Amino acid sequence: MIARMRKPLAASILAAVVVCVTLAASQAPGVTRHSLDAGGLARTYDVEVPANVVAQPALIVMLHGHGGTGAQMRRYKDMGQVTGDAAVIVYPDGIDRSWSDGRVIRSSQDDIGFLRSLIATVQATYGTDPKRVYVAGMSNGAMMALRVACQMPEVAAVAAVSGGLPVQWKDDCRPAHPVSVLGIDGTADPIVPFDGGGVFDDRNGDVLSAADTIATYRRADGCGAGQTLPPTPVASDGTSATFERWSGCAAGTSVELATVHDGGHGWPGGRQYFPKRLVGTVSQAFDANSYIWEFFKAASR
């Protein structure tokens, strides 16, 4: 009888060990590759965990631009350089290298549902703070981040770089909870027009201007008067930046717009990833990573 009891007991112990080892591997420091089922599709993403991550770290979701991947977003932006041990960073992949940001020309997969599942999965696995969930994106990823601000109350703040709010959301963006929003836009962006209109030679839908995009969230958050912050000096590449901040918003949120004068379609402080004749000047007037992280740290649900 004792021998018969030993077999199921041993099997149970082995199963427990396997679960623990698998869980430990998924939580290991560094960058690891994962997938989850969302809407019947296998969706992939990379997770970056610092070596000495703090208890209940912030969660940052980084959304790549059209034609990119999560891995490319990490190599190009590398937000972990500024967050240190304070955040777990996730770099998901869009279907066909794109996000369903609401423009009629974009694919119609349920990316909101995917991002909800992704955030819940990462929170359960890594113990991230549910009150400090942030989303940042570039270009098509920026537009998706702005859609997230309209539809996902579990997110405390978003940062949109080189991407305006698709016109489809002009009258339908009604966040269920106040959300902090930061826009970073170049006045000489040849892809996403600073003053609004057609994206990339009118072939990719229309977006609101940078000012109207920010005004959407100022109204949603019930913000008070704005203030102009000190500008940056003119950088060696000829660009500079001015900053506007609106406070007195509901639930302690804030809304900001960083205008990159003579800046192109890029992540300030990042590398010149394509020739200037194609994307304009990637400004070196300030470091977007640091600016975004400071903005995120001030936001909590």
C-alpha cells in the first residue's frame, strides 16, 4: 500500500517542481519571448525584466510603428535604460506589423482585447502594479496608444510620439476614467502632419492636428489652464522643443504636448533610423525616453 501511495505522491511532487521551474523561467531577468491566445490568434510579445526588479514594478507597454516589430521597438527605443529596476517593459507585435488604431485603412483585429489580455497576463506573472500601467507608442503605435486612452480605463497614462488621434475618434473618445496623455510631435513630420490631415501622402487615413489631439483629452479630463514650460536650446541638428502642460485635471491626471520645432517623424533622442529626406530630422533636442518616464511616474490610477 505504501508503495502504491509513493507513485502518485512522487508524480505530484514532480508536477509541482515543473510548474515552479516554468514559472521561474518566465520571470527570469533579461528579455524573454512569449505568446498568448487572443481572439483565436497566437499573439507574440517580448518581456524585459530588470535584474533587481522592485516589488510591484510599473508596467510599460511599448507599441511599434507600422512595419515594425516589438523587438525593433526595444532596440530602437530601449526604455529600460531610463526605468532601471522600477518597471517591467513589454514589447508586443502587431498583426501584419500593424495596429488597429481606428483608421478605416488599418486592419480590424481586436487589438484592444489583445492588450487587455496581455496586461492581465503580465500582471499575473510578474506582479506588476495594477495602478501603474502605461502605454507608449510611435507613429501607428502612437495612434493605437491614443485609442487605448479612449477605451482602456485600466491604463493610467499614455505617450504618443509622432502620431495624432485618428479622426474617427474625434467625437467618440470618451474615457471611462481620467487618463494622463502626453503627445510628442514634430512640426516638420512628413509622415503624420503636425497640423492634421492625410497620413503619408493622404494614403493612410486622416488624423487630428497635434493641438486638436491634445484638446480631446483636455476636455475629457476636465483640465484647467495650461502653462508653458522652459524650452530646450536649439540642438546641433537645428531642432528645439517647447512644452505645454495642463493641470487641474480630474483625478490628478495631466495632459502635455511637446512640440518639436523642425523635428521629423522620429523619437527624440533616438537614432536617425531612415534618411532625412524620408522621415525628416530625428531631433536630439531632448531625450524622449527620460521625458516619458518622468511623465509616467507622476501618473497612477
